[in-house]
Amino acid sequence: MIDDLIKGADVSSLLEVEENGGRFFDEACRDGSQPSASFRSEQATGNRQQATGLRQTSPACRGGGPASRPVEGCCRRQSHPDDPTKATGADEAVSQPVGADAHIGPAEDLFAILRRRGVNLIRLRLWNHPYSEDGKPYGAGTNDLDRTMVLARRCKALGLPWLLDFHYSDFWADPGKQYPPKAWEGLDADRLEQAVYDFTRQSLETLREAELLPAMIAPGNELSNGLLWPLGKTPNWENVARFVSAGIRAARAVAPELPIMLHLDNGGNNALYREWFDRWFANGGADFDCIGLSYYPFWHGALEALRANMTDLASRYGKPMIVTETSMAFTLEECNVYEGISREEKRGLAANERTAACVPYPCTPEGQSAFLRDLWGVIRSVPGDLGRGFVWWEPAWLPVKDSGWTTPEGLAYVREKGPGGNEWANQAMFDYEGRALPILETLEALH
């Protein structure tokens, strides 16, 4: 799999989106024809901001104030007085989603659209037990093994390889939180190491028996600050190496041919990667096959920082690299109306006026596509052909009701106050109505 150029998509939240009414449309292919001109470019509504080229980074990223503005009219609809999830007919004249024609064909299977558009790897996360003690789901896809297998079967049906991302947690694991599963709380380091081995092996054996083995695995998600806190939190590098290596050993025991990825965040931070991987090898970490990097332009610096980091890692470690998480906004307009909630009931968009001020691309469909083209150029420039591709994070997380990043039970598990809601919908590859954006055409053209 690493030998291929990867154009991937993480669609872990998909089942929850579909269960709550989310549907997907690809106007370009409903009759086998090419996209219309109105689909390929922003529609000429007169009041819509044009997205031409790069823009200068605003002083807002140094605390000066907002710069980028929402695309006026993008996916906006007024709530129905009796049902906030419905739009009033009076607003339809100005509610055409950016990048899509008003009249499109029937909904299609997301995997079929993505495959047709050139996606050749699906990434799926796995949480141990994303439910409260009384069985209430944590949300955001509630990605236990059973639900992951449902998506894996859909991948297999279309011949799409998939990457399994172990979080070793009951819910979100990232540099800001890496909580052990409830069943592992209180275990010492030896027993945690064994628990990682057992869970990894049992999960993969179940997948093998169902003929659903992934094409690659990542034992741990965004491991920059370790995993299974507090015992596996950096700078306890010995335990970090022990715990992650246990997952690698388990994978090798079940399927020795499976490529193993080690994945960190902050892809523009070379010092982070150098220290992490130097410590990994110094503490006897098991061999692996691929380095995964998260790179979000509104958090992780300029693309040139990503290029410099990947170039250095290529010469230093000689491993293939995949930008395992990335995305870019196509609008800054809120989507709470689509979720049937007020703005006060949601956290707000991760890509917003403040964070967008640090990005040299307009938050429009054209800006989103320009970012992807430039990201691809950076990846392909890595020496030794070691830049192997990217995975777009949650391109199909539509803002439907009851499909936010957490439920109240999930908040309790990750020790956060909330609120919930969908904070990622404006970085998808589909607009708020589920209509394909021009970025899918851009993705298809990448070689």
C-alpha cells in the first residue's frame, strides 16, 4: 500500500451522519457527464466573494483581528418556526450551496463517489468502548469494532483498502488528551502493555476471521504527547515505546505483512518529530514502516514548514510519509441551523475567522482546492519519493442533527465542559446539503 500514491479520506463519522439523514450528491456524475461550468466555479450570484489565488496572512494571527469573511449566501437557510432543521421556502432563492448546482440527481453511496473521484484509501478510527456505563453512546460515529466493521465491509465491496487507526481510548485521543479505556483504568505499566497487545490482537483476529483486514494500521493516534496517560505521557519515553510496541507486536503476530504507521500531530514542527523518533529508537521502540503526520494549515504553520520537516525526516529516518490528517475550509459560515441547534449549543467551527486569518488561502471552494494542490506539491517534493500522499480528515461530516463531536456522556469521559455540535462541517468535501464541492474534481486530477 505504501508503494502507491495515496489520496485518502477519513470517514469515521459516516454512519452517524447517515443515520441522522445525511446524504451525498455528485452532480458531475449523475448522468456520466463532466461537471458543468457552474459546478466547477463559484456561482455568479453577485454578492458572493470570489476566490482568486492566495491572500496575504492577516495580522489576526498575531492577535490583530479577523480577516477572512464568510462566503455570503453559502449554504444559508432560515429556520422554519416550527422546526429549526427545516428551511423556509422564502430563503431558497439565496440558499444555493457554494460549488453545486441547484438541481442534482439522486443521492449516492459516499464510498462510490469517493472511489470514482480518485480516493484509494479509507481511514477509520477505533475506540475501545465509546459508551457510558449505562450504555449511552459518546457520539462522533461511536466507532467501536462492530461499527468499524460495517464501514470496512463497504470499503471491501468497492475494493477500497482501509487504514485502521487505534486510539487505545474509549473516545478521542489526541495531543490534548489520551485517557485509558475505562476497563484499563488503574492498571500498572506491565498490565497496560499487555492490554494494548491483547486488544490489538483480538481486534485484528476478529477482522481477519471476517475477511476484513485493513491495508495498514496505526497503533495510536497523534502520539506527540504519548498515550494512555499518565503512565504513557511524555517524557516517560520508555512507557511510550513499550505501549506502542505492544500494538506493533500484536499486529505482526496476526498479519506480518501489514504496514505499521506511527502518527504524530503538528506536521510543521521538525523539533517535535526529531525528538519523538530519536527517543523512540533510543528506548527500543519496535520497527515500523511509515510516518504519519497531521497537518492543518490553521494550526500547524505554513506549508513550507511541512516541506522542511518532511525533507529532514526523509534524510534522517528514510521512512515513507503520509500526511494522515489534513483539511481546509470552503466557507466560514456557521452551520448550526442545519444541526437544529443555536450557536450557544455548539462549540463553534474549528476553522473560523480567527484561525483562518493565519492561512494564506481564502476560505472558499476555490481556496480549498488551491490548498490541496499546493499540499500535493509539497508531498511530491519530498526527496527519495518518500512523500506518499495524504488523508483528508472527515470530508463527509455533514452538519445534520445529532451528529456532533460528542454527546454529554462523551464530554464526561474526556473531562470537558463542551458544548458539542459539528465543528468540522465547513472543511468537508461536500457542502452543508451534501453536494460535492470542486475539491473532489481537484483531487481526481492529482497525479
